Amino acid sequence: MYCTGGIRCEMASAYIRSKGSGFENVFQLYGGIQRYLEQFPDGGFFKGKNFVYDPRISVGSSSECIIGKCLLCGISFDDYSSRRRCTFCRMLVLVCNDCQKEKIQYVCELCHKYGKVAESVPTVSDDDVEARLTCDTGMVHTRRPCPGPLKKLRILCLHGFRQNASSFKGRTASLAKKLKSMAELVFVNAPHELPFIYQSTNFLNDSISSPPQHEPPPTGTCNKKYAWLVSPDFRSKKENDWEKISTPFDPLQYQHQTEGVEESLSFLKSVFAKEGPFDGVLGFSQGAAMTALLCAQKSKNVSGLNFRFVIMCSGFAINLEGYSEGSLTCPSLHVFGAGGGDRQISSSFSRDLASFFEDGCRVIIEHDSGHIIPTRPPYIDEVKEFLRRFT
């Protein structure tokens, strides 16, 4: 058994071993086929190409051996870049360049095995033209050759430290606008409500010699702030609770916010149950750290956490000590500022977080901006390319 960028090898190995006597010698290739090809560039005992969940689509050895075949004419072909899909199950299918010129609907081998058949139908703009699809029951259905827009991906969005759902929705308005045709963003508040903070006039003016002042807290309506992870000395907020800060802001405070994980996991399970299903999870800053912890729980087959991909922006790793490099197999997109552009979360911490995810199913986008989610080209185009794999 070997890993191709998902978890099927883990599940298949466990299933075979469960059969008992006669199935003791079940082995898995350490590091998956990706590491194997790195060690044996000529392919070794591996033939063909390996499908991956990033813009490369597939990786292979230096060998010119092609074992894939065109679905229609049967010639040797192994390029999925045209992204032709089965009409019924939406699985990618291999269709050679010549056969792609034929504007028809495709039926993968598995669907064909179970009797599903699609007639060749020219792609026309007239909505009244319909394709007749016949299945093994003998029933005749009608379907338009040009299907309507695909169902939007639902993405649960986790805000950063001392933010809330409303503020994060505002900060990602540009992202939501540019993804509106393919994704719906859903926002929630983290479960840990933080006290309001303010700094004394003495501290702000650095007036050490002046007498102490006891100014009242700021007045007016303040939006509540929340967190997914808190420091060990965290105390729950009370009504009209203010906290006076007399020390400079600590840019590394997030490294000490290691508590509150169980409460956040329990809360997110309830969100999945009440507001799901979700196709993916997007986390920003501390929300990205929480997203990684969700992936860690998912790798343990924890019930109630069903999603297909994650996007982590300006993220960092917290409480992942029990996990090794490449041990998280959920398809992931990592977006962060490079070259010191992000002054809050160092790019080295974001790279460390990415290293926990399997190389064959992770994508990294490094941008030249700060502690933000970039929405200008070419970065937004790369985000869209990642999401298209799940539509």
C-alpha cells in the first residue's frame, strides 16, 4: 500500500488487516509515493504518474512510460489538465486532445460498469436542446447538455485573535466578492469572550514622573472580541469588564495562547451539526492554528468534523507536538506573507505549520503583503485554482 495524497491507503490497510488470518503481511510505503519518487527519480518500481491536489495535477518519474488511456479512443494518454469530468459522478476522466474536440458528455468506467450511458450531444447555446440519458433501469431521463452552475462550496471561516465574526466578514469582503460564483463564506464567533482592554494615559505618554491617573474606561458601545485559544492565566469576561494594560504589546503573545482547545473543538462540532455541512474551513492567524487542530482531530476520525479541504492564512502551529512532518493528509492551502512582510506572524512559523501537512496534498502561496488575505492577481487566481478541485 502507498499514499497518493489522501487517506485511502490508511483505510484500506486497516480494512485488510481486520480480515485476520492470512492478511498479516500488509505494509505501507514510508513517506508515500511522493517521497519514493524523490529518492528514485527514474521511478524505481513505480510506473505511471501520481495524482496530486495542487496545480501540478500529477507527478511522475523521468520515465516516459504511459499507462493511462483515453476514455474514448483508448490511446495512451495520462494528462488530466483538460479537467474533463464524468457526467454522472463528476470524477476526472482522461480524454486525449483529439477526442476533446468532440463536444460530448463523458461517462467514467465505474459509472459505465453500472449501466449509465450518455449519448453524444453537441454543445449548443440553445437551452431547448436536451440530451437523452438512459440508465440500466430502462427509464429515459432528459437533461440539458449544458448543466446549470455548480453548487457553491460552503466554507466555515474562523477569525483571528481579538476579532469577531462581523469584523472578519468585513475584512474578507473583497475575498467573498471575488469568490461569490464558487463559494459561500460562513462566519462564527469563537467561544472565548475576551475582556475589553485599554492603556493608561501615563503609559501612552511615557510620563513616568507624572502622578498616577485613574481615568475611566472608554465610553460608548464596543464590539465584543473573541478567541479560539487563550493563555493559561485567562479569566472569563464579565459584564462591563475592562482590563487595564500597563505594558507594551507583546507580538509573540500567540505562542503562549495554548489553552481553551477542548472548548473550541466542542463548540465547532456543534457548529458543524447545526449549520453544516461545510466543504472546507478557512482560518486566519489564530483561526488558522485552530483549523490545523481541526485537521488533527479529523486525522483521528473524530465524528462530527466533516470537511474536504482547509485554507490557512498567516497561520502558525500550536499544540501539534504529537504530529510529525507530513502526517496531516487533508488537502490544504497555506497563504502567508514572505520576506518579513507579515510583522505579526513570521513566515517561518507559517512554513512550519505547512510542514505538518502532506507534501502531495498541500499548496503554498507566498505573497508580498502583510498580515492580510491577498485578493489581487496572481494570488486570488491561485486560490480559485485550489477551490476548483472541489467543485
